[in-house]
Amino acid sequence: MILRRNNSDKCRRLPFALLLAAATGFLLLHAGCSTPTITNTSRNIVEQLLISSAVERCMYQIDFSMYRDAKVFADYSNLAPQVDKNYVQGCFELYLAKAGAIVVKEEKEAAYTMQLISGTLATSSSQVLIGTPELPIPLPNTDLSFAIPEIAIFKRVTRRGYGKFSLTVLDTPSRKPVRTIDGVSNMSEFINWTILLIPFSSRNMEMDQSEFEDTQYYLFE
């Protein structure tokens, strides 16, 4: 009589062992290499800084000094398509206030009506990679997969914020143009670098704690 060893149990255990080994490898790889991106707002912090920096730089370029002590009405009807119009409005009035202008709520009270237009207010991104991208590998006979992490010899991820504004100043009673400013534009930039697996970043805008500007105005009756 020839006794034969039944290998059916061993064969059934083999796929499970392979699956366990693959899952362990997946966890080990991602525990050391993955960097999660977590944001609780519609735009992450870098995108918000890109937009706000571009807006502020554009407003800084406009000279409002000639409207000191003048009553002005800000017309924002042309900003309706812009998602960030509320910040643009606040920043615009901030720079008017710094120049000493008086922003009124009713147009009939104003000597000047300022119509602000935003031609561009958005972010863009681009990427250059020298190395191997993340490679997903499916496990045979399962719906599962694991991924070999990206290996970057050189990587550059560039994000930019763009702002472009125009301004029409009207004499409120007559509606005649007093001044037009066309094509005030600026750009902000944030770059993530990886060179020989070492990550770092560069930017042309402030992100750290810095000294703020405090301007006080004294009113005399």
C-alpha cells in the first residue's frame, strides 16, 4: 500500500500566506514613505496663501493716495464670477483705508465710484519627475492591490497663484471717467522639491510669523 500525503490544506493556506506577506510589505512601505495631505477647507493652506498673496500684491501696486479724505463707493458687481470675491473686496477696502479714503455704503453719498474688475484669480500646478512614479500592483485572484512608493531622484511640484485686476474710477454725479487702471497683475509661487529622496520647499511669499503693520487714525471732531 502506498500512502500519499494530502497537500490540499497546505495549498489552501498558500494564497492566505501570500496575501499576508503582501499586506505586510504594503504597510511597511507606506509607513515610512507616505505623507498624507489633510485639509478641512475647500482650499488647503498653500492655495489660500497663493491667492491672498497675489491679491495683496496687486492692490499694493495701485496708488490710492489721491483719494485721501474723499468719499468713494466701491462697485463689486463685476466680481460676481470670482470665488474669492469676498477677500478681494476686503483687501480693496483695506488699501483704500490705508490711503485715507472714506468708503461709503450708498453710491449717492460718494464723490467717486470705483468699479473693480478681476480678469484672473486662480491657481495652477505643474510637476517634473525624474525617477519612478508610484506603481500599483494588483494581487492575483483578489480585488486587493498594493503600491510601490514613488522613488524621486529629482522632483519639482510648482504651484502658482495669479491675480489680474482693472479699475475704473467714475465721477459719481456725472458718471464721467476720472481714471482707468488696466492690467494690474502679480503672481505668487510655492515649490516643493525632492532631490535624491530629500524633500524641501521654496516660495516667494511669507508663511512664517512676521511683523505686522499697524496704522492708527485719529479722528477729531
